[in-house]
Amino acid sequence: MSAVADAAVVAGLDAWRELPRRHQPTWPDADAVGRVSGELASLPPLVFAGEADVLTAHLGAAGRGEAFLLQGGDCAETFAEATADNIRNKIKTILQMAVVLTYGGSLPVIKMGRMAGQYAKPRSSDDETRDGVTLPAYRGDAVNAYAFTPAERVPDPRRLVEAYHRSAATLNLIRAFTTGGFADLRRVHEWNRGFTANPAYARYEEVAGDIDRAMRFMAACGADFDALRTVEFFASHEALLLDYERPLTRIDSRTGTPYDCSAHFLWIGERTRQIDGAHVDFLSRVRNPVGVKLGPTTTADDALALMDRLNPNDVPGRLTFITRMGASRIRDTLPPLLEKVTASGRPVTWVSDPMHGNTITSASGFKTRRFDDVLDEVRGFFEAHRSVGSVPGGLHVELTGDDVTEVLGGSEAIDDDGLARRYETLVDPRLNHQQSLEMAFLVAEMIRGS
């Protein structure tokens, strides 16, 4: 690529600065933001362009029904919880779910964490008021702190650098766990056998037994289990803070095109997916696979316009639509989108986010979700695809590997009183370890029936 072309590409990456920008912090010191941007731009990439290309190919396969995406992790990561134990437990949970889904669908499962960068969240209001005191809203650890004090709530761009270093450490651990034997298929299967041994989950023992027999058959046939000791694991987060994403974007020496090297996969949220907005413009210019959250107000024309902007060359796996309609609405709102997009003949991978459309406030005042509603939205997602003849390509869930009590129901029967036992999230409620595995067994049944 010529120097002139290089300059044009770089200039295009900054076009978002002249466009409407939603859900961005009001930084008190523009010069400090500039210094932080320069520092981030000088640091090594967190992921590599070739890895992103591999993921694009995998997501293309998911869009054709040849693979299935499992994307899971915290609603919002925090610096304090970026510990080895927490990271290991989330990876363990995703690996356990993936084994069940692989068997249920007889498909390879793409494993992706909402990890190593999910340090910011959009807020419905710029401010928060408590007892007559108004302060800036908490926007995630990459922007400010949760403690309700003036000093902690002021947006601080130095936190972007801290987010980078926490993400780098998380990615190092992810790579160690997924290539060092922790992800061995035999080990993960034994974890699931322990899960189904609990009488509360006895209904899933038959599936676990089937997997056990399949593994014994593989062993008898001389399968190379050493090749199953490692797995591919990709990192993703919402590309919300453009002052973080832009300096971590690099021009790939192989292709001369830009990649956002903060993660393998970036998505645009429901609140920032405006066609003429900064987020859509910025992600239209990088080569990573990207996603867009689609809520219940999304029209088919909205979806087609997003395809025009984000995937004009119709590259399979480049664009993923992550639907978050709500259990009560998905059967009415999703089919018209599927029909028109499918009729266009253009590639897109459809993924269900059954979490964000089902948030409620419990009688005791906790922000929560009902496990049954979450499952019902996934069920509606599969039903809608079956009715149209399109492909359900994956699942996007907020989960933790710990035994928190944030979502009502499941076989553990967490009730309103039980929420207070271990409600730890600072933003949205997550499925705990047991609920996540229960969901995997139930979704495996849906895949087999689709």
C-alpha cells in the first residue's frame, strides 16, 4: 500500500471524531486523554491480526450451520476481580458448557470470552443521585470507580491504561490455561460428570453418560487425546470507549488494513448502533469480525443498513447480529428480521443474547433476571430460525464461574430472599456456575431438536 493510501486509511480511522458519539465519558482534561492515547498507541497489541482472521472464518462457519458460537463472561469486568482464580473459573465454566454443546449439536463450538477488555458499560443517565448528592454515573472501571465519592466518580483517562494492563494479564492467563492441559477434553468431561452427580441435576446425567460412552469409543478407536489437550479461545468486548479502541488499532503489515488489536471480536451495543454514529463508522473501518446488538425495536431495514455499512463486501463471518429481544417479544419481533435478511442472500451469523431483554427488579429491590425467561428467549430464538429456515449460530450470555446468587430460579431454586446471599455484580446480574451448566444441557437439547 502506498504512503498516500496509508495516510488515507489512518485519516479514515479518525472520522468518528466528527460524528455523533453516544455514551462516552466527559473527560475533565483533554490533554490528559491525548497523553494516554499516545501511551496506548505505543504499547504492544493485545491480539494479532491473524488470530482475528481465524475467528472470522470460524464465525462464517457458524453462520452456515457448520459451527456454534459460545460467548460468555461478566457483564462488566472489574480490576479487583481480574485474579487468576476468577479467570480460571470463567474459562472452566465456558469449557464445560462447550463440551455439552459440542455433543448436543455434533458441531465444533467456538469458545469466546466477554473477557480481557469488558471494563466499560453504557449508562442510561450521565449522573447518579443518592440522598440528595449527584455525581457522575459509574461507567465501568476503565472510566471511574464504583465508590460513590466525588474523587472516585470523576472520569480518569489513566484508567484506560490500567484496563490495557489488566487485559494483557488476563489474556496471558487465558493462553496458559487453554494450552497447558487445563482444557484437556477428558478433564473437562470429568468436571461435568461431577456436576450431574448432584441429585439436583440428575436429569442431565443421561447426556453426560452419552458423552462418556462417546469418549470411550474414541479411546478404543485410538483417538489422539493429546491433540485435545488444547483449545482455541478468543477474547471479545463491547467497543464502547473509542478513546481506548482507536489507539489500540494497528495497520497490519500483511494486508495494509487496520485491525482493532484490543480484542479478536468487538461488538456495538444496542444504544450505540446508529448508522450515522461514531461507533458504526469506526468499526466499519477495521477488519476484525464485529457484532451488533439488535433489540426489539430493530427493523429489517435497520439490519440491512447495518450490513451495508459494516460488511459491504459480504465476507462470511465478518458480521454477527446478536439479538436481545426479551422472552415475551422474540417470537413476534425476530422472524420479520430473519425473513428479510435471509431473503437478501447475504452472509450474517445470528446469535442469541437472552440476558439483556429480560432484566427485572425483584420485590426486594435487586436488579435480576429469571432463569426461565432466559431459557425461553433462547427457545424462541431457535423456534424463529426454524420457522424461517435460517441458522441459529450461537449463544451470548453473561455468566461467572462463581456461586453467586444474582439470577432467580434454576434447579437451585434461587428465590427473592436468596438473592441477598451472594449478590456481587456492580452492573447486571449473571448466571452462576451451576446455572450456566444447566443452560448448556438445556440448549444442547434445543440444538438437537432444531
